[in-house]
Amino acid sequence: MRRGSAEERTRIHNLFRRQKSPLRDQDSVTGWVQIPDRETIVETDSSGYVTGGALSQKGDDGIMRPVAAFFKKNAPAECNYPIHDKVLLAVIRCLEHWDAELRRVASFTVWTDHLNLRYFTKKQQLSERQARWAETLSRYNFTIQHRPGKEAVVPDTLSRREQDMPHSAEDDRLPGHVQLLQHIKGGGLVTRVKSGYVTKR
């Protein structure tokens, strides 16, 4: 299967559709998130080279289920962002990608493994880039909740797909002095994503 191919994206999308079961046949992503008071969570992560995220919502049975997945390679300039900006970039991308869905709920929670993001909106001095992002964040009614990286299985997996990571020193996302990251060893993408959805009532 070709790296980053439409076939692979379809495979991941189908995985999330299977994980959403049981839902009524007529339920769609849009139909599900139109319920304003339903608990909604956006999980985000950045590996430094890729941003990833998952949109989930709690069903009538009290079980949190996935709605959609998102991942995108960072541009070379974005790979040089400070770590907190890389993590915030993942949040911004996910909110913009699911803008229509998130505007239909009363509020939602963003889960991130970077503790300092909870205080981002309180910072007195922002860079020009952060100021633009702050304006984007102001459009949504949400809270940021810290969650340890080891618990962020789904977004962590989506932001660390082996085919999206640098594979040679010629990759223009890599500074000359940076060594290649260790790729995920053992267990496939599907297995890791599934393990992130342990259904609990």
C-alpha cells in the first residue's frame, strides 16, 4: 500500500466506523454530533513531524466512541516550532478540521499531553503566531484537559505513523544534527488505535 495513500486513509476511517458500533444505521458523523449537550472530546498529539487527533462522543449508553480521525504532516518550518507550539498546532488543526461538527455542540473538551496549554489563554505575551491561534481558539467553547502521553494511545498512534516519519537525512523536515526518531516497533496501526478505545461505562 502506497505511503499516505487514499487506500490507507480509507482503512483507518473504516476502523473508526467499526469502533462506533453499535449505532443506528441512519446515524452519521454529522447526525451524531448535532446533539448539543452530548459529551464531546477532541484528543490531539504532535510527534514533531506529524499532528494527529481523534474526535469522540459519548453515546446514550454512556460509552465514548470515535467519530473521526485526523493526521497531517508538518511542514519543515513547523518542525522547528518549540514543543508547546507544535502541540498547540495539533489542537488548531483539529479544531479547524472539525469546525462544522464542533460548532454544533454546546461545549467540548480538548485532551492534550502538554500541561502548559491549559494556561495558554492566560499568557500576557504572545508571539504573532500564538496571537493568531488565540483568535482561532476564541471561536469555540471548550476546556483544555491534561492527560499523560502514555494514555493518549489514539492520537499518539495517528501522529506517529511510520510512513510519515523521516526516513533519511535528506528529509527537509530534519535539521542536519537531528537523528532519526525511533519508529513504532511491534503492533500495527489498527491494533494500537483499537487499544485506545477500551469501552468503559
